[in-house]
Amino acid sequence: MTAKKSRRQFTAEFKSKVALEALQGKATQSELSKRYAIHPNLISEWKKALVENCHRIFDDPHPGIDARDKKIDALTKEKDLLEQDVNFLKKKLSPYL
């Protein structure tokens, strides 16, 4: 039996670092692939993604605020539901306490 090999996962920071190095041209993709032990095609994909999505940096002056607000709203709703559950249980269990 052979153990199933899991795929490596790379952080966004690592991908952007490698893609930027490739775009700067200080080292070839072959050199970068050897240095970071990744396939050159990955570097090409990351470089392409960086170029295609770099305009998004300037779209929103405060990125993440909408996501933070949505998270706060979701947590507030969850808190309200939990409070309702607690109040219901307090009413039902009050004769036993």
C-alpha cells in the first residue's frame, strides 16, 4: 500500500512574492522554480493572475470593510438567536430551578 500524497498549498503572500519576482525579471522562471521547489507552470499561472487582477488594488480605498461589516451583521444575528434560545430555556426551566 502506498500513502496518498497530499497536495501542497501556498499562501497568497507566497504566491504574490514569487509572481512579483518573476515579473521583475531578476531571475528566470526556471531559477525561481528551483529556488522555491515549484513547477514553472505554477509561476506562470500566478504571474498571469497577478497581472489580470492588479487593477483591483485601486478599486476600493478600504478593502475588507464590507466583508467586516457583513461578518459583524452575521455575528449579531447569531447572538440574537442565541439570546432568544437562552430566554426560552430560562422560561421553560424556571419551575425546576
